[in-house]
Amino acid sequence: MTSSENDLTSWFDSKLDDLQKQIDKLGKGDAAGAAEPDATAVQTTSAPAVRTSTRPGRGTPTSEVGRNGSAVADDVHEARNAASALAAHRRPAPTATPRRRLDLGGGYQLGVDVGGTFTDLLLIEEATGQTFTAKVPSTPDDSSRGVLNGIERICAIAGIEPSAIGSVMHGTTVATNTVLTGSGARVGLVTTKGYKQTLQIARSYVPGGLGGWVIFNKTDPLAPLELTLEADERMGARGEIVDPLNEETLRRDLRKLQGEGIEAMTVSLLNAYTNGATEQRVRRVIEEMLPGIPVSISSEVVPEMYEYERTETTVVNSYIRPVVSKYIENLKSELDRRMNGVQLHILRSDGGLASAEAAKATPVNLLMSGPAGGVSGAIWMAKQAGFDQLLTFDMGGTSTDVALIQDGVAQTRRETRVADVTVRASSVDVRTVGAGGGSIAYVPELTRALRVGPQSAGAEPGPAAYGKGGGEPTVTDANVVLGYLPANARLGGDMKLDVEAAEAAVSRIAKAMDLPVKATAEGIINIVNENMFGALRLVSVEKGFDPRDFALIGFGGAGPLHANALGKLMNSWPVIIPPGPGVLCAYGDATTRVRDEASRTFVRRFDETSDAEVADELEGLMRQAAEALNAEGVPRNEQTTLYQIDLRYHGQGMQLTVDITPEEFAQGGLREVSRRFDAMHEQLFTFRLDAMHESYNLRALVQGRESSAKAHQLDHGTGDPSGAAYEQTGVYVDGREHTAKIFDRLSLKAGDRITGPAVVTEMDSTTMILNDHIGKVDEVGNILITPASH
Amino acid sequence: MPARVIQSNPTPFKKVDLDLITLDIIENAMRNARTEMDAVLFRTAMSPGIREQHDAFPMIANADGKMVVGQFGSFFHGFQQGYDGDIEEGDIFLTNDPYFCNGAISHLNDWLTMMPIYIDGRIVAWAAMFGHMTDIGGKVPGSLPTDAAQIFEEGIQIPPTKIYRNGELNEEILELILRNCRLPDWNRSDFNAIVAALRLAERRVVEMADRFGVDVLHNAMQEMLDRNKRAMQEILQMVIPEAPQYFEDFIDDDGLGMGPYKIACTMWREGKRVIFDFEGTDPQSISSVNFLLNEEMFKMFLGSFFINIFDPQILFNDGFYDLVDVRIPRGTILKPIRPAALSSRTHMLARIFDIMSGLLGQGSPDALCAAGFSDSPHFMYSGYDKEGEWYQLYQIGFGGVPGRPAGDGPDGHSLWPSFTNVPNEFLEAYFPLRIVRYETIADSGGPGLHRGGNGLSMGYQFLEPGEISIHDDRWLTHPWGVNGGQPGRRSNKLMIRRDGTQEWMESKCDRIKVEAGDTLYFNTWGGGGWGDPLKRDAERVALDTKRGLVTMDGAKRYGVVLNEDLSVDERATTGLRDRMATNRGEVKLFDTGGTMEDLKARCMADTHLEPPKQPIFQKWMQVRQPMKQAAE
């Protein structure tokens, strides 16, 4: 274990390493070894039994997608009504036969988070809610080995056989990493005649201000133009086939792609969001001409208007599909060896769960799987502490993710962004800023301003303090200089922080600014905090929420170091520091509620439709989603339904989503929907219009019951944490030196009160409590920081 | 008489010492506030021009009206000079009158709103936003009549007007204005969206003042301006030589068959000051292609160009204005006299960037960019559909960004910030149109070590009878190449009528009747090439060919010979490149594709259009003021 744990950069990078090695090793079927000797495990004592929830699961034959809106038959030529034709969209459709419900007595579910250094596991006994956690070293060469080690370990702790585990839930960064490292598949693309360059032209947008074109260099599309061909066909905007597909020319052109080493194919035809029939025909021809190559078609992946966004999303799906498929298959087969018939579920970007099959078919829905796990875990841990209005603050090595949680529910949005790739896929509404522990501070000669990031030192060479050859001053170095990251802290690492190197790096810019080293370091921290403050404002103030109504929960490798300062800026209290990042994600994975949704595009002005028509549509969608859950073993009486209507003023380009329960809709209908929309519009934009409302999407969300898991309870202490203090150190806060104690987090007891300034260390993170603040340890191990004056 | 500012609190702001960190934090906060203004506007506006294409620009200025964050520089100086009245708390001003604010906005479609931000009876800052309205009345749908002879034909003129007084909307004036517009719903909601963006800026400024103190905020804004001035001073010293540099470029015609019109500019430095003198520029036009160029806006263009080359992180603002002196003779096409028409100024406006490139690059050829997509060509289509409902589309086109020191120019992209295209599926869903082609034009980017971006070919098939307008340029003159790079291909417009007959359309025309089944190919131009095309990696040329961005014949302009399978024929390539290098003679800094005489002589053969005639300059237009207009 190394102190670099405190920096998500290295965590992230070694995770990439894992992945690469694992991919290299695919198919070798390396058997799991025994649990590593230094593995730690914690058995939790737990509250009495509550009744179980059933296990989620999803079968997903993709052929059923579109059965409600987009035509399935080849020869559908009929024109559709302009407004209602816009495609229906079902998320993965249910399997035909309901899955057997798990035995209430023997059911266990397992959450697994694979980090660069640790693999964290959380086991829940469904009948009682009792939880067990285990932490084992990750095995970067083949991460399934570490997972299996962990399973051995946690089963030994719980005293069960691995076969008692019914399902494994896993959040993964494999999809994200494939995009970030550019290691995806060689993708071919079929477009409509005249639209070959849809990705080349994109939206014609040049970033930067006036004159930004002088330095803008566009990256090549993920589906190279030389592997793109045009189908001779045309669909109209109302779903009518204007020109049928010319299969002959398509075959001729596809022949040219044979032997090009294509690993995945994409079909994205103009107006296919209104009618997927031609895309399906093209797919059949491709499957014939390029057998064995997975084909993603836009009318299934994202049946939405806007050809560039739909094409890009479908291409990204193709790009990551082979890598993600291999990863999931490998993990699944390793799990099957030990636990025959176990269900593997992957956490989706929107916080829902996908069956292994669904995840393999539409991996574009997994791009934010990792952060979604963190957010889910944060919601769950905060709930144990009694908070459900939250700002989540997940700070890593290169970037920081923030989200707003209202009433314990994460907002989602129809857009996912990874580096410069933006796709139309639902994800937890996480805003990312390029500010993290590895962000580099610099002083441009021309302005002599202090700038921090977005450039990052990454894992190699990393911050100067890591002694791996990095010389640039980073945020982590500033934390070291200020004493927030203690040099000789018991970080459990075999790597010491190099304080001198950190000081040398920071002093270089201190000279440029003519400031003392410590003042400069504090400046770096203040600037990076300000950048993250901007992101937090984006999800709160800028959406009309008052941050004082929210608690701030800080996690990730570097989050606990900065969370207290961000709490001060936002005036959001308490600042909650949950147990370490790995455990948190495992909690998130394991406690995610099974959920399904069905939606369709339904563009109607409110004066063109009626309450009854909309209610009919929504009920139809609800039935689809409910059946899907039913098929996965969640009985109707455990399901709850929420309707969502995306709407706008007729003429606007954006939509706002109004949530409404079936009962509320039955009572208030579209008038109530309009009222809520007007109120939201006014909250967000300061005005409402006397204009006609127009629906855009209808959606029914159906979810199963909440997880029965109970958090691990700490022993009660006396309130005095001094037993956990193991060292004294100096910290520099607000321009002055202070003495601070360093505490060992695992030795803290419930009820302990830590007076700042203080530093709390644990295996994979470090918490800074500022002066004039107090950190209280709650029953489940959260540290709740509030101003001393509160 | 200039405007009177009414402030109940006469206390001047205190001078306070600022620590650098606080300054940087306020700078960030300002930047965020500006981004937020955009976000609110784009989400709530209704016209595709603003909500999809983002033809709108926000700004926050200090108490004196100097732009602290924004894009097009401050409008306040011009406004305060032109407005004869009081400025009070709760006011929001609306104007679209270029002649009333010395060209701070440059045609009537741009609606400019301005709001003083008061805290405790003092103006602390100003917020402003302008956006392009799809229609403001006048003689043609879209309100951009190329053949307008006077501004009265171009729609309603709104001199600076208190559209909000004491926080209250003046509804009667707004209704009067909207009554004059063809799409009042769009104007109304776009106007609301703009005001919402101003209110947001106000909230942010007030929050900043609460957080840091009003004096700190005031001083920080001043320091941000000073910081920018220091940075620009170094850049200007470094890049602009004392010896005069001259450059000229053209717009091709005025839509009335006359042209080209010359823009001439001489640049030199006197110590710390830099002078740009437009002496030699042609007189104003009798059509609407005139561009009332605001001196300060020119400075902003200049600064943004430099900042992007030298330090894009600098927060860009007005701070350096004193260092630059811009002289534009009155009565020229860049300083026309009222009531000259102004609506179609887009060509001249964008061409200013080519002028700047040409001037600045002579001093430092490594920083020289080729001629780019210096225009926002317009396409307009309107009429009554089968249900008798009025439809009206205004769309901006895109083309080839030039080859630059940084690399190849992107194909079919924008030269302006924040602009995006309108998705074709959106067009087909909401307008009686089918877009039958949307691709870039192979070989249209000028060959160079860094290739110019390709122009874009957009095929509009009309599904209803209606009328269209086309506003474009660079059909006669080429987007020039630099440092050995060759010019990009020019624009053209080809109409294929339903019966198959072909018509080459004029580059600028209005009220062209179309029938269902007619198809217009709107082809924009490519960017000029940068650097020696014979030195471009032959494999890169082969790849461009495989991608359909360059043809096999086009590859020969790089001296690259390709085999049947599009692989490089090494021997033939070496041979061809040697021959070309020997035969071409001296490599010129600029390659304009021939003299104006040549271009005119070949015009009919090359473009299927008659060459433009020498403009007739009316006598009163030729009178030059003896005194130069300058910001002295």
C-alpha cells in the first residue's frame, strides 16, 4: 500500500494498467490464489433482521427494442403522424420467462469495487441486512483474481460458501478508460448517402473565444472516414421511407471493408430516430458480409433527433464494445467457476443496474459507471447519518466530480462526457472540473497570475512529493508543504512522501510570485478550491438551489483533504467524510436498487393532446418497465413507479423534466405538469412565459425496494478521541502555523469529537479538519465536520 | 449630450490592496458568470439562430463600462456618448441602432441590451448582451436586404431606449417593436432570454461584492484590466514592427453587380502605441454591404487574435485599448454615413480577420495564418406551407478554417466563437426541406504543409414553394494561401430546378422563387493553405485521399502521385515534387490566385457569372473628412 493512495491520479493509472494487463491475459483462466496475508477484513455487527428484497436481474434480447414505436418489419413504408411518430425507446427488454426468486433465507449479494491498489467488497445477507466488508490487494495483471481472493476472504468472514452469493454488483471504469486511453476498437460506420462526413463536420463548433480557431486542432473521428460508407437509402423526417435501401450497392461497398481489420460496425442513418427499419436491414446485410462483428445501430442505442449526436453516441458504443465485452465475459466466467449461476450486474452511468448481457450490448451506458457507484455509495452513507439533501464532492487526481442530491435521489441527465467525447446517454448528473490532486500550478510570464490546472502531472511522473521524477508543483505538493498530508503519517505505505521535493517544486513558483513558500502553497489550495467551488455552484446556486440547505459529502482520494474548505465556501454543513473511497463505492454497488425505465419521444403541444391520451401512454410505458422487473424477480407489490415528462415552451430547444407520480397525474393531469414546469422555469431562468407547453419525452421509472443492508456500526467511545491520536504535526492554515494531531481513523469510536486543526489518516485517504471546526464521528463511522460555533 | 449617470451614493470606491490570489479568484468567478449568462440564454431562447447557432454574446464591464469579461468589447462608450438621458437604478436599455452607438453593434438585427448594476446607490458594474434576431421587419424576410439603399428598408430602428425603467418593463414600447417583426414570438422569447442573462449577471456581481467587499471587487476589476494591458503591451512590442506594413483585401461585390470593394490598412508602431490606419479603403456602397466598424471592436479583434497565439489563458478584456490607435476615414465602407444601409455587413466584418492575419503575419511569418472562412454566409427560406402557416428559416453556413501554424484547418467549421450548425434532422422536422447532401468539398482547402479546411456543400431540396435569399462572398477573390501554401477554392451556388435545368446563382441575392422539388447546392469556400505543400508528408496526403477530403488529382497539387489503391507511388512522387520545386520559381509570402485583372478576365469561364463592374461612388460619398477619426 502506498501513500499515492491519496491521489486518484495514480489510482486511476494503475487501474488502467490493471485493465491492460488483464486484457492481455484474457482467456488464460488463471486460478485464484489464497487471500493475501496483509488483507484486512472487518466483520460488521448488525441490526436485527428485516425482510429481504429480491435480487435484481435483467435479461436483454435486443431484438425487442423498438417494438412499440420504431417499425420492426422491413417493408414498413407508411408515413407516420409527425408528432407521434418520433420513436419509442425501450431500455433493454425483458426476457420471456421470469427468473426464479432467490431463497429468502440463503440470499447474499455482493458489491465489488476494483481500485488500483485495493479491491473492496461488501457482502449483504439479504434476509437480515447484515453486512461484511473486506479489502484485499488488487491484482493488476488480472483483476478477476483479486476479486476472487476477496470473495474467498469475505466468505470466510461471513462463514458461508461462495455459492450462497446470488448476485455480484460491480461498478467499473473499463468503458471510461477505453475512451481515455484511445484503446478502443477499429470501427466501421454506415451513414445515409450524402452524410458520410457527419462526424468530420460535427457541429462546426470551434472552442475558445474570438480567434479560438487560430489554435484549435480537431481530433479525428472514432470511426475513421476511410472506414465510413454511405448506404443508398432515405428516410423522411416523419418516418416515411423516401428511398428504399439499395442492398446491392451496400454489399459492394461492404466488400471493400472486408480485410480492413474492422472490430465493430455502426449504422447511423438520417432520421432513423423516427423509424429503425432500414437500419435493421443494413445490420442484417452487415452480419452476412462481416460475420462475427458486433453491429450497433443508432435507432436502438439512442433513438433521438440530431444526427451528429446520435451517430457519435452509437460510434462510441461500437468503439468500447469489444473491450467491455471481453472484460465482462472474463469476469463472468471466473465468477461462474466458483459460484455457478451467479448473476453479474454492472452499474450503469445513470445509477441503475445492467445485466451482464445488456452491459455488453450497450456499453455506452457504462461510461460513468465508476462515478455513479461513488454517488450511490455517498447517498447511502449519508442516509445512515440522516442526510438526504447532499452535494457530493468526489476529488481525484486529475479531476473532481460533483453532483446535487435532492431527497436522496441523484439527478440524471441525457448527456455523458468523457474527455472530449460527449454522448447522448443518461448519466448521473455529475459535473466534472479538471482540478485534482495532480493538477499543476504555474505562473504564466505575461500575466504573472497563479493558475492551477487543468494540466495534471498524472501518475507518472506524478506530484514532486512522490519522488518519481515529477518536478512540477501540484495540489498534492501544496498539501504536503502545508502539512495537511503528513510526511511521516501512518499512511501504511512503503513509499514516503518527499517533503523536500514538494517544497522545492512549490518554491519555484513562489519565487515567480515573490511570495513565501507556504503562502504560495496556500494560494494553490485556494485557487483549486475555487475551481471546484465553481463546479459546486453550477449544480446548486445556478440551478436555483440554496447550498445552505445541503450537506457536503467529500470522498475520492483527495476529497477529504479539501471538503472542509469547500464546506466553508459553500456554507454547506455538515461536511460528511464517509469511510474510505473503496468501501464507499462497494456500498454504492451493492445497495443500488434495481430499476427499469421505458420512454418514448412524444412531441405534442398540450392543446393537441389530452390528459387521457398522455395517461394512456404513460401507463403503457409503466407496464413495460414493470414487466421487465417482474421478469427479473421483483414482484409488482414491491415496485414503485414515477412518471417523468420532458417538456418545454413550444419553440424552445431545451426540455425540463417534471417528475410526477401516477396518482398525482391522475389528479392534476397536464395542468399540474404545466404548473410545475412554470415554477421550475422561473426558478432556473428567472422568468416564465405565457406560451403553449409542449411535451417531448414521456418516461416511466419503476424501481424495486431499497436494499436491506445495514451499515457497519462503530463501538461507542467516551467522546474523547485522544486514544486514536498517534502523532503531532504542524499545519499552515489562514496564513499561520498551527499544531495539529494526527488520528488513526480505524481507532476512532462513535461519538468522538475531534477539534481542528487535525488530520485523520486511513488506508486510502486523509481527512483535514480545519481550525475552528469540529469533526464528530457518527455511529457508522462518518466524520461530520461543522464550524465550532455551530 | 452624453448620458447622465444618477447615483444616490456619491462615495468613490476606496483604493484597497489586493492579494494576487483574491484577484485570481475574482477573475475565475467573472469567467464563470459569463459562461452562465450564455447557458441561460441558449436554453431559453427560441430562434434557431440563438438557441442552436448561438449568435449572441454576453459581457460584464466595470463601473466605467470597460469590458472585464466578454467577447466583442465594450459598447458603453459609444452608448453613453449617444444617449441623451439619465441612467438610473432599475434601467435596462435596448437598442439596435448602429449609428446611435458608433457601430458597437453593426446592423439592426442585433439587439443590444445593457443594464447598470447598482449596489447601495452606486454603479458597480454593467452587464450587456446582444443577440441576432431572425427578423426585425423591413423589406425582406430575415431583414437583411442586400439591395437596401437606406437603413429605413432594413426594419425597425430602436435608438437607445429604457425598455425597463425602475425594474418595470415598458410593455407598450415592446409591443410596438414586436408589431414590426414577422416572428414576434421568437423576438419576445429571445428578448426575455437576454434579459434573464442580464439579471443573472447582476446576481453574480452582487454575490461577489458580498463575498469580497465592493471595494475589493472594484479594484480587482481594475487590476484585471491593468493585467491585460501589461500582457498586451509586451505582445505588441514583440510582434509589431515600427516600420509600416500594408495589406489589402476585398469583398467581391455588393449584390448590385458592382465590386470588388477594397479594404486597405497600414500598421505601424510608435513606441508603445500601435496605429492601424484604414486610409485607402473604398468609399461606402449604395447597397447594404457597408460595415460600420467600431474602433474599439477592431481592437478587440486584434487582441483576441494575439491572445490565442500567445497565452489563451489570459482573461481577455478592454484593458489594453489605450495602446492601440485605430483610424477609419469617414464615408468609407468601414465608416459609412447615415442613412447608408448596413444589414449585410457580415462579409466585411469577417474579412477584417483576413486583413489582420495579412498585416500581422508580415512581421512574423511563423505566426501568419492563411485566409480563412472569413464570413458567415446566410441562407434564408420562407413562405406559407400547405396549412397556410408562415415558415421562415435563417441559417448561417460554415466552411474551411485556414491552414495555420498550429496545423490543418478543420473542414466545414466556424470562424466565429460559439457558433454551431443547425442539425439537419431539426431542419427536416420543422421546415419543408430535405437536406440531400451535407459534406465537405474535396480539394477545396488550399494545399499546404498544413492543408486549408474544406468548404461545405449543403444540398437543400425544397418541399414547398417559397422564396430564398443567399448572402455569400469569396466567389471572385480566392482565400489566399501563405508561406508557399496555395489558395482555397471559391464558393458557388448551383440551383437544379425540378425539371433538371441548372442555374448558377449570384453570391448575393434575395427573393429568389423556388418550387417544390428544386434543389440548391450551397457550396462555401475552403481555407487557404499554410506552408509548402511539397513538404507535406505524402502519407498524410494519401490518407486525406482515402478519406475523400482530397482527390487523386488534388494530391498532385502536393506533388504526390498515388497508385490505384491510393498508396503513395514513391518514385513518381519524388520526381514530380522535384519538377514542381524547380518550376515554380520563388515562393511568395501570399498567394492570392492571380491579380484582380486576371480574376475578372477569367470570371465567366471560372464561375459562370459576369464579373462585377467597377463600383460607382456617389460624389458625396467621396468627400473625405480632413480630420481622421481616431481614438486619440
